Amino acid sequence: MSVDDPEPLEETIAVLSDPETVARLGASDAELARGESVTVDELAKAMAHRSSSGSSDHR
């Protein structure tokens, strides 16, 4: 980390200061630990479907 570029540290502090974001990160880590993941192709298909359906749910 460069002292000339504090932005990454500021972003980390912002994330860790938001309890909801920290909870979502913890839930994501738990899903990965249980083997709950998708392939790149599955993700691309889901994102294409999401954008074509006009969904604005960003959870």
C-alpha cells in the first residue's frame, strides 16, 4: 500500500464501518465455505437474465 494513495485504506475503513456490509461479507464467506458458488458461465447467464428483466434488486 502506498502512502501516496490512501484511497484503498479509506475504502477498507468505509466497508468495515458498515455493519450491513460486514454481515453480507460474512454470509458470503460462509456460503463459499459450504461450497455454494457458481461458475463464471452461470454468473454471466444470471446477470444477462437480470439485465433483460429490468430488475433493480441489487442484493
